[in-house]
Amino acid sequence: MNILLNNKPETIFDGSTVKKLLKHKNIQNKYFAVEINQKIIPKSDHGTHLIKDGDKIEIITAIGGG
Amino acid sequence: MDKLIIDNKEYSSRLILGTGKYKNFEETKSALEASGCEMVTVAIRRMNIGQDQNEKNLLDYVSPDVYTILPNTAGCYTAEEAVRTCELAEELLNGEKLVKLEVLSKSETLYPNTIETIKAAEMLVKDNFKVMVYTTDDPIVAKELENIGCECVMPLGSAIGSGIGIINEYNIREIIENASIPIIVDAGVGTASDACIAMELGCDGVLMNTAIACAKDPILMAEAMKHSVIAGRQALKAGRIKKKRLGSPSSPNSGLVTSD
């Protein structure tokens, strides 16, 4: 299925959870947040939340700023 | 003693630092250490996915165990964008509710959009966020933000990154005199004397980024800012003398050795 990840098109396996996507993308940074279609997915739901075709997924982190 | 209290937490340092514009994370870390600050701002942005897998994150260098991390809403131009950013920051920082709200008007001046700022502050306070709010040096707006329930109000000294210093000391003083929450000058500081003036005016703290990060020697400037904030606070507490038009000798006139 096709998703938009941080505004870039991606193709991922059907039935992927947020946790699987994070593993697939090798995101090891412990400071991040996930939002799907402008709704935050809490870390406690990453293992069960299924990604759907067409989902717009944002993975954000903290960077330098004033 | 003379501590700054924000969100029920005591701070010995009244200097808050931004973490942008440094050459690298090592320099950021060293500058923060030299400044003695205990609270730092960070920006919330999309993660750089699929590049260097061992790439370090800012928070690996600036640990939330050591510093109070203050996520900002820099780059937001509407209340809705700012609230969304704060909600993401809360999830990122495992439920922390302390945020720096800034809603800008246009990219050239980076001047705060006070209408959207007030709207966002109302939404965030309602959702139990602890809001440190960046705004103009308008005393009416500052009081309104206090009445909404913001944790502290942070009027600009001058435009973000301008280095001009405090352009309206009278307004800053008026804001301080009418406030019962901390007032922190945010933006515009160019050098140590600007920070010192802010503290002498009675500000509870100073927030800065560019003045340190873009100095020729950021670590040395960070140390200078540490001293200037302390000096300004001490001078305020000590009480300055009145200004006089004419001179007043420091040495006694009596007992002078003269030819008489």
C-alpha cells in the first residue's frame, strides 16, 4: 500500500503497524512522535495501530531552535 | 534564595538558551554548560528519515535529565498550527506540558501575531499546557496573556535575531510593574549589556539564542551572558542611585591639604 511519510511517497507492506514501520525505517532515536492524518498516535498504541492505504504519516523530533 | 520559579520548579539560573544556529551539537552542549542555564528551547520538526542511521539527535547532547526542555512553536503562523505543534511536543517529551508559544505574523520581521497568540494561549491553557508565551512589548497584550493563565509572558526586546537589544524599556518596565507572573525578555539581545539591562529593568529572566550561537566565540559569549544576567539581577536588588544632573564628589571636602 502507498503512504505519505513526512511528505514523501512510500510503499509498505499491507498490515503494517506503526511499530513495524518504525523498525523498517530503523528509527532508533528515542525522542520522536508519530501523527497519522493529523492525529497523534501515542507510543502505547504503536504496536497495534494498523497503517491504512493513503495514510499521511508524520514522524517528528526535536531539533535546535530558539 | 533568589530563584526563578516556573511551573512549580525552581531555577538558580535566570538565563534560558535557544539551541539553534550552533555549528554542531558539541558546540551547543559546551555553550549551554558555559552559560549555566537550566532551561533550553528546542524546535519541533519532521525527522530526517533514512539518512545516516547513527545520526545523533540534539537531545542526545542536551539531555532532558539535565535540562528542562522547552519545545517552541517557531515557524507557526496560526493558532491551530501552534497547538498542533505543542501536542506533538507533549507526545515527544512523554507528557511534558511546558511549552514556548510563539505565533508569528510574517517571515521578514518575525513579529508576533498577537491575535493568533492569544487564541492559541486560550486553547493551550484550556488543555492544561503550561504556556511561556512570546509576544510584543505591548503591556495590554501582556496582561491579557497573564489573565488567560499563561505561566509567564515573554515580550520581545526587539526582533528575533536582530541583536538590537531592548528598544522600549518603558514598555518592558510597564509590563513588569503590572505583572504577577514572571516576565522574561525573549529575542533581540545582541550582547551582554542588553541582557544586563533587561535584568536591571526587573525582568525575571532573559531568553536568547542568536547572540550566543552567532558570536565569534559562542562559548565565551555564553559565559559573558551568564555573568551579565547575574550582575543585572544583583544590581536590581542592590538598588541603583538616583541620576543627578550635576556632580557629587566621592572624596570628602574637609581635611584637604591646601596652601592655606
